[in-house]
Amino acid sequence: MLTTEQIDAYRRNGFLKLKSAIPEVDVQRLERGFARNPPLDGTLQKLNYPEPGRYTLANNCLKDPDLAFIVEHPAIVPAVTKLLGDDPRLTAYVIYDRTPGGGGIPAHNDYKRWRPVGSSMNWLFTIVPFCDFDDEVGQIFIAPGSHRLDRIHADAERALCVQPAIKPPAATFIDPELKRGDLLLMNMHLWHRAAPNKSDRHRVGLFNKYAAANAPPATGYFLYDDDVFNALSPAGQALLGVHSNKPIGTTRLVLFRNAESEPEVLLVKNEQSQWMLPGGSTFTERAIPDWDVGNMIAPLQHHLREQLRIEPPWVSYIGDYSETDHLCRIYGYNLSGLGFPVPYPGEWHTIAELTASKGDLAYGYEIDAVDAWLDPDPIRGKGLSQAQSRVDQYAY
């Protein structure tokens, strides 16, 4: 259990290092799992492993028990729960392998509004090095205090507003001197950078991310498959935000406006004259070449332009709901009332009208999705598409 002093240090500095937190036998077990699963999930360059570069093992590799166990490790989960102030949800399982000669990464923070990994309003890293991160193999450098939580604020919108980060001076970055088996807990907003690998050894480390259960990623969670779910204990299964063997095949929007009497939600009709939320089928956006599986905002924006002639500046994830043989990823957005006063295709329904017309709804989950959007408890952020984030991603 973390002490009061350790928690205060994390709040103040944005990070906390726990020396030798992961036993050697557990690091060796991770290495065995890693040896069976080549890190080829998220390479940005066209490389042949292990040519010099940075390689990623992520996604559904957790079905290997020698990789899955670390997700629910007793040295990690209690500490993460304490620092997040809520039950944690795994938003990313990532092992990075910077091969000999692989270059470094410039200073950045990882609050990223287009990523399932980075778009929660309350998440942190759990970093476990498989080797000493020294001057030869390449250190990670961090800037204490650069998480600047004062730039997060609420306004009239449903989702919190985060102002762009201020890059800290180069002289403020320090080397936390991570050793094999250490655990570094790092705030989502903390600036950091990585040095190149100048050695003849691989620089391998686990860089998992956990979000607070009451702060879901604004883009939606990465969808783990059922094999990953079954590889975890019952306690570990609770760490997954969503899991299914069904793909995310459609995406829709809960669009609210404040009418004179009470809030209203917009519904459109399908070919069977049933009411449904606006949206449609998904596609994979490739504006930023990296693994952002789960962000369905680009296809949603496409359908909203086609169906409603609108393009919300952001949307925020509500949940995933079953539609026959696939899942539908649903987002929410509230109209501000400042838009041009033109009619919308479809029909506005009050909550009472929506409930009364339950038999005419296309899927039946519409009321649950609306209730979830109206729930004041979740802490929501603003999700963007990759294309929107190419010009202003907040992270560098």
C-alpha cells in the first residue's frame, strides 16, 4: 500500500518510482511470453524486425498467460487504484522494443484526444523495464511537475476542457534511473522523452495504461477479445473496459439540444420506419499511421455530414451496444444553441416521448444510451478523429 508521502509526491511531481517492485521471477516470465510474441503491432516505419527501430507488442497478445498476469499484478493494481482514486480499467497493454541502433523519441505528453490510450480524463502509465534503462540502452527522461493539472477545467459543455500543454524547458528533464524490475507510475500529462539505443542490446519495457472506471476514454476503449478476458482471473477480468468477439460494425450519436421545456434527443428513421440514433457503418481511419483501434469518430462524422449536415467539434464515448452480429459504438454531444437556426432531418424527442415510443425503436438500446449520456457521474473528455488531431494534437 502506498504511503501518504508517496501519494503526495505523485500528486506534486506527476510520477512515483517503486524500486524492485516486480520480482525477478515475474520479469523472467514476461520475457518468456515476449519471446513467443514478436513486437509487430504498431511499427510506424516499414522495417524488418529487428532492424534498428521501435517496435510494439500490444492489442490482443494478452491471451498468452505469461503476458496476461502482469495486468492484475499485486504490486501494480492497488497502487494504480490509490492514485486514480477509483477502480482501474486497462486502456492499453504495450511492450516496446527499441532494438540496437533504434532512435529516441522527442519530448511529449500522452494526453491524446484521438486515442483510446490517451483520451481518458484520468489515467496513468505503469512502466516496468526489462533491463536497466541506462545511457547505453537509452533512458526515459521525465519533467517533474509538468503534468500541470490546473489547465483542466469545466465549462458549459458536457465534457471537460483541457487547454494545450506548455512544453517544459529541456533542463527540467531528469533521469529517474530505472532498473530492471522497477515500477514507474506516471501521470498521463507528464512530459517525457526517450534516448536512442546506442548499445548492442534490446531495450524492452512494459508501458501499460490504466484509466479510472469513471473516466472512460473519449474515443472509446480498445476492444479486447474474449480470449483475453478468459486469460484473466475474475478480478483481472474486471480490469477490462470492454471485451467481445463481435467487431464494432456501426457507430451512432446521442445528439441533445436544450429545448424550451426539457432536453430533446434527435432520432432518424431507418428503411423499416423505425426510430434510431443517427450514424452508420464504421471504417478504419488512417490519417495518423499508428494503432488507434477503437476510435470510430471519423466514420461517425462522415455519417453526420451525410445525414444531418453537421460536424460536431468533438464527441465523447458513451458505450458499446449489440446490434445483431456486431457492436455499435455510441458517442454523445450536446448542441450549444449557438448554431444557425435551420431544421434538422429527423425528429426531436423528449425523454418521455422516447420512452413512450420504445416499441418503435430500431434496436432497443437507445434509451439506455441516452440515460448513460445524461448520467452526471462519468468524467468525460473530448474525443477527436485522427484527421482533426493532425493539425492540433496537444501532445508536442
